[in-house]
Amino acid sequence: MTPLPAIDDFDLRALPNGFYENPYPWYRALQTREPVRRMPDGSVLLTRYADVQAVYKNPTVFSSDKTTEFKPKFGNSALFEHHTTSLVFNDPPLHSRVRRLIAGAMHPRAITDMAPGVVACVDALLDALEDRPEADLIADFAMQIPIEIIGNLLGIPPHDRGPLRGWSLAILGALEPRIDADTFDRGNRAVTDFTAYLDGLTAERRRTPGDPERDVLTRLIQGEAGDTLSLSELLQNCIFILNAGHETTTNLIGNGLVLLAQHGSQRAQLLAEPGLLSGTIDEILRLESSNQLGNRISTRDTEIAGHTLCAGTPVTLCIGAANRDPAQFADPDHFDLRRAPNRHLAFGSGIHQCAGINLAKLEGRVALGRFLQRFPNYRLDGQPTRSLRARFRGFSRIPCRLR
């Protein structure tokens, strides 16, 4: 058994060499030796499944509001306004109002109705790859799918979608535990540019509304039962919808294609038994969670796993570690398409569970299933390039031979 690394100096703001490529040895060491880890900045890192789940289930004691935490990091900036107004970093009542509006457009019938559009999008991308011997599975495939689907959800014209990925990466990049001045500046410019674009799009949609059952922007504009969002709430949560659905779904598809390329026996099983596809998506999400870290802050003095936390303690939830906790998952580092049950936390839990969970899984199933049908013998062509992020785990480039 490979010895676990030392964690005496482990700090999310000063990560050890090799962490971005493979963080899991450090996560296992933390689970084993210090599952409630006090960080130099006063925050606490939780790595066990039971502890992470307990925090998710207690939103009253563990708040998602980031106003206090983000003020020293972002100051009075566009990033601060965005990240303290978006759905994910808020508590009720704002969280409840926005989530209700978004979830209303993500009901099962709406997701079923979206399926033909997802299939058409994926097939068009595969058609473009048909005569090519090689491809980058991120640029040429994975990243294109959520941009198209979320662009459709918000009614963003196809010719306006070019900047969306760059804006999303810049805004989410500023959520890393430690950022430099350039990352901060790029994030602020992205929020400013995206907000300006959405302001114009919103004005147009007010003049010409879409179908609120299908058009999320129209639904957010019109509100529900007389409850409408302010302009800032509307614009910032449109940005959130793009960011939440884009980065995580791109990572799901990219991580899945790499895992299947690296595990030939599992790919052979999936090709022979397409009914395993839903379980495969959940196992990819568990083993290589697209979103590795979440954050809360304690609202009062409390206790977690026998450790006292004072009111106002920032708490980092290590989803990537929890989803490989041997106390919850047998042989947790093994890629097993037949794993059952598989109660992973890749989409969170409780009132903040991802509102787009069913859409993300639909995109993942269609993308991987149809890619394998078209290119069953694809293989990696060199080492994929990891995105150097602790919070979001994925690749920036995946060179591939299609046949």
C-alpha cells in the first residue's frame, strides 16, 4: 500500500506539488489522521462523508451566505456583487425565491422535452468530428454541449455565445482558495462584460417575452405569484446559471471520456450493456467530482464530529474526499459502473442540491452514450492537461485519436 503523504503543513491556500494532478492521497490522509482540519486562516476543512452530509442537512447552523467571507477577498467589486447575489451563495429567502423560479423551468416534463435538442447538439458535434482522425475532447466536444444547452435555456442568440466560456472560466477561477491580481482582474472584467450583455438581452426579452415554461430568462423576469427579482438579482443569477451548468457539465463529460479511455474493461462493459449508462454517469461524478469543494459558515457555536466551532467559522466541505470515503463506499478508488447504492454528493444535498441535476445527467448520458456509439475505439493521444484548480476538477485539453 502506498504510504499516505504528510499533512502537517497542508493548506488549501498553499497546495503541495502534485495536488492538482491527484489530490486523493492527501484527502485520504486527512480522512485518516485529521478529518476536521483547522487551517491557518481559521477555517475548517471536512473530508469525511458523514460530516459533509451533516453540514448539508443543517442550513440553519451552517449558512451559505458569503458576504462576510468574500468581503476581504473581493472588496467592493463586481465579483463581490455577483458571488453574494447568486443562488448558490445565499440562504432563504433569496435562495428560496430564485431556486423556485429556476426549478420551475427544470421540472421532469421540461427535461424530457429538452432531450431531442441535446441529442441534436451532440450529433452535430460528432458529425463535425466524423472525418477527423484526432480531436481535443474538451474544445471540440465537451465544452460545446453545455454552452449550447444553457444558451438555449436563456435564449442567448447563437451568434452571441462566443464569449460565454471565457466569462465563465474567469468568474469561477476567482473562487479558488487563493487567487492572484490577474485572476481577480479577469474575473471582474468578465462579470462586468457579462452583466452589460445580459442587461441588453433582458431589455429585449421584456419587450418580447418567451415561453416561461421553457425560457428561464423570461421566467426570472416575470417572477411567480407577484414575487419578482431586482435587476441585480436577475442578472447575477443568469450568470450563475451559465457558470453552474457550464463548468461542471464540461468536467463531467471530459472526466468520463478520460476514465473510460483508461479503463478498457469498463468501457467494454458499457458498450455491451448500454443500460449501464445511468450508473456510469453517477460513478464518474463520484470518482472525479466536477465540483470538489463547497463552503459554509457557522451561524452560532456548534460542534462537528466532536470538534467545537465558534460562530463565524468558515467551513470547507471536501466533496471530492467525501465521495471517496471508505466508510461510505466499498473500494472507493475503484471505477465501478455497477456500483449500487451510489449516494454520492457531487450535486450537494439538502436545500442547496443542484437545481440542474437532471439536466446535467441528461447531457452526460447523451454525450457519452452517443460518443461511444460513434467512436467505440477512441484512445488518448498523449497526456490530458489538467485545469489547475482545486475547486473544479477537470481538463483543459484532452488530445484523442478517434479511431
